[in-house]
Amino acid sequence: MIQAHNHPVLDSVKWYGSDGSALNEAITKNIEAARFAVETNFLKPPAGGGEGPNKNETIQFLDDQIIEKVGLFHRSYDDFADDACGYRH
């Protein structure tokens, strides 16, 4: 993202982040990267209920339901690993 602003075609695609890009200081403290993120509506969908002021009750409810039915907390990295291996449910 720090270099993406130098390539005009990259501002014409949708950008999505992951757990590692949420509030990443390399993005938030770099003026060009931060501007690019705002201008392209860079999104980082929530991957969990969050803590404190970031707590999302709907997502927390879904997390609780998954834990109840599956017996463990689902992490976004689980999906990434499945995708990387070509595994499909």
C-alpha cells in the first residue's frame, strides 16, 4: 500500500485487508499509504468480536455460536489456510 499510490491502475481495484493490516502503523503513519487507503475505501472486515470499544455484539454472538457448535474459536487464518491448500468443505 505504501508503494501502490505510485501505480495508477491500483486505485481502480477494491482493496481488502486482514488481521495484519488493521491499524497497521506502516499504513496509518505513512501519509501516502494512509491517503491511498482512504481514497480507495480500504476495508478490513472484522474477524472477531473485538475487545472494549471495538466490540461488535453481532459478531460476538456469531463467535459464541461457533464456539458452542464447533467447540473452538474460528480464526480468519483457518480460512486462509483452507484456501491456500485448495480445501473445500
